[in-house]
Amino acid sequence: MEERLSKGIVEAFNEYDDDAVIELIEEALEADVNPLEVLDVMSKALEDIGVCFSNGELFLPDMIMAGEVMTEAMNTLKPAIMANDDYVPSGRKIVIGTVSGDLHDIGKNMVKMMFVSSGYDVIDLGTDVSAEAFYNASKEENPDVIAISSCMSTTVPNMRDAIDLLKAKGLHEKHKIVIGGGSANKELASELGAFCYGGDDAYQALKTIKELFA
């Protein structure tokens, strides 16, 4: 991808200008840029925003706006990724969402991008997802994996509620429950009865999922 386009996407992303981001993505695709290359630029831009948030340079409204831009961008990019010669559908489906009371979705969106680009069919429930919504989606979509994110320690009980409901309905026996996000770790996964912890970042999450189906 030419430098003008990659820099433009990053700058527009940093300004939360979804119209500009989409326009530049469409221009890149019209120039026959590999959509996975566009995805890589977006992923790095999103990662930089996440670092700024962690450092206290950005705040929750910034995270929400960045997440909205990423959602719009992915809606534009996903068809091109799926039509790309390098895209190989895995035949596996993943339901993903951030638990009730938590509006953080930058990390979830990065994980989603990694999953989509690797051929997984991803059903994104968004943020502030109730236990019942996870249950209903799992029952309707029949996914291979239910990926539940919690980025705040205050919402860990809501993650517990979601997992408890899925277990009460026996869905944990049909679908692997994987947890992630800033408040999650291996110990919590074991404590809550999840199948496993996804990992510390999007790349580790993808590796974890691939290992589940190896």
C-alpha cells in the first residue's frame, strides 16, 4: 500500500473520522491493495490508540469513538477479506462480546479482526452484553467458541453470570468458552469454569483459537 494511503488511514482513525477512513479503504481496495494489508494498518492504528488509553493520554469516550470507527471500517473491509485469494474459510464460528456494564471494545475489535482475517465466521455481539444475550446468541448461532471479554475488574461478576448461565444450560459442553480482556487471566478462567484464557493480546488470542482446533 502506498504511504499516502496508510498514513491517511492512521490519521483519520486518530481523528475518529469514519467517513475518511472508509473513503481511504475503498480507494485502497480499488487500487487492488490486498485487504489483509489494509487490515494490518488498521490493527496497528487501533493498537496505538489502546496504548494511549493505557497511558492515560486518551479516555473512555475516545475508546468508544475508536470502536465505532473500527466497526464501520470492518463492515467495509470484511467482504474484500472474504473474497481475497489468501482468505481460507475455516468452517468454524465464534460468538464474541464484551460483558454487561463494560463498553470497552478496542481489544475485542482487534481480536475480531484477527479471527476474521484467519477465516473464522465471527458473530460480534458488541459491548454491554448481558448473560441472556450470550446465551441466546449461542443457542441460535451454534458456535464452536463463545469468546467473552471483560476489561474492568468491576465487571468480572457479570462475566461469571454469563458463564454460569451457559453452564446451567449445558452449552459449555457444546461450545468452548474462552475469556479475555484486561481483567482476565488463566487463574480466572479456571475459577469461572471457562475452557481457557485467550491470551494477553490479539495475536495470542488467535494462536489460542487455532490450537483449540489443531
